[in-house]
Amino acid sequence: MDLHKIIHNALHEFIQTYIPDADLSTLDDVLLSYITGVLEDLGSQQSVEENFDVEVFGEMLEAYIPGFAEIDSVKVCEMMFSLASKLATARTSADEQNDVSKTRTEEISLKLTTMTAEQPPGRETQCLENPTEGAAAKLQVSEWEAQEQHLLEMFPKCSLSEARSALSIAKGDMEEAVRLIIEGDIQLNPSPLNVNQGKNISSLADQKLKESILEKYMLVDREEDKKTHRPVAPKDVTICLYSTLTL
């Protein structure tokens, strides 16, 4: 909530009504801070209308906006008290929203703590590198999938791609991912690489390599099988055989 913006807009409209030709470029932060202080006093429970010195206020603004002191003091009082009421309402609304957001955040943090405590130990996991971060931190597949599921349970309207994007941007930090979704800072990025797809590609490459190696050595074996292996005869057997043939 920008108090100066609310005050600037209200004062701009009021002055334009009574001084159409006024130069409003003089409404700087110094003047707005002064008016904010006056309005805070008017909005307090101890304040009463008699505590607002409209003449002093008129003289102060006259130094910035010539002709302001000529505006009916009753109109100035009405404008200031109306603006003080508007600011008080805006503050109350902002405080309520902050309380709701704080309560919601605390509930989510408690739920995350409970889920983490209930996660069974000793579960076999495999490492998955986050593709959107290159060589950044590695998360375990089971933990990554569990975090995605937790986000989907906490935010029913959140899609799987949004949950993955939140975890990718938060680098696996669950609380940071929750904050990104709550504040609407999620910008959809390409989904992280599917683990099964990566496994299939890796398995296919390994299979091709194995087949190539087997084929290479199987060819050598087949060539060896084609050869006729004959034992080498001893010299004396060879001489005896020669003598028999000559006879």
C-alpha cells in the first residue's frame, strides 16, 4: 500500500477542483510526508477535530501551491478527515491481508515439516540433475517427485508443469517454491527432463555399444571356426608313413 500515492491522488483532485490552474509539480515527497503526519494524527483514537489547525495547514500548503489558503477552511477540513478515514481503512485492509498471508504461510510450513517427518527412511533413490540449472545442485528422484506431489496437494489449482517450474527456480527449496506460487512469481519454464526418458536413452546407448562389441568379437570367432585344425605329426611317425608308402 503506497500512502503517498493515495494522498497525492486525493490532494490532486481536491486542488484541481478549487484551483484548476495550479502547478501540482510542487507536490514532492517533503510535502507529502508532512501531510501524512497530519493525517496519522487525525486518524488516531485520541484525535478530535479541534486538534486540526486548518489555518496552519493552509499556510503550509500556500507556500507550495499559491491560492490554497483562499479555499474555504470547512472544505479543507472535510477533505482531510475524509482522507484520514480512507487511509485508516486501507491500513486495516492491508493488515488483515498480511495476517491471512502469515497464517497461511505458517500452516504450509507446519504441513511441510509434518510431511518431511513422515517420509519413510531407507528409500532407494537415484540422482537427477536439474537441467534448467546445468551443473547445479542434484536432487534425488524420489525426493523431487515427492516435492512435486506435495505442491500439487497444497495447491490444487497448480499444474504439474507449474510445480516443476517452482522447484526448478527454487533449486529444490520447498519453502521457496511455496513462496513463489503464493506470490504469483512463477514463470513457466520447460519441464525438467523426464527421468524414465533419460534412462531409456542411456539404456539404448549402452545396448548399442554392447552389440557393437559383441559383433566385433563374434566375427573373429566365426573366422577362427572356419579354420581346420590338424595336429602336428611327430617326425618319426612321418618317416614311418613315408616308408610304407614307398613300399
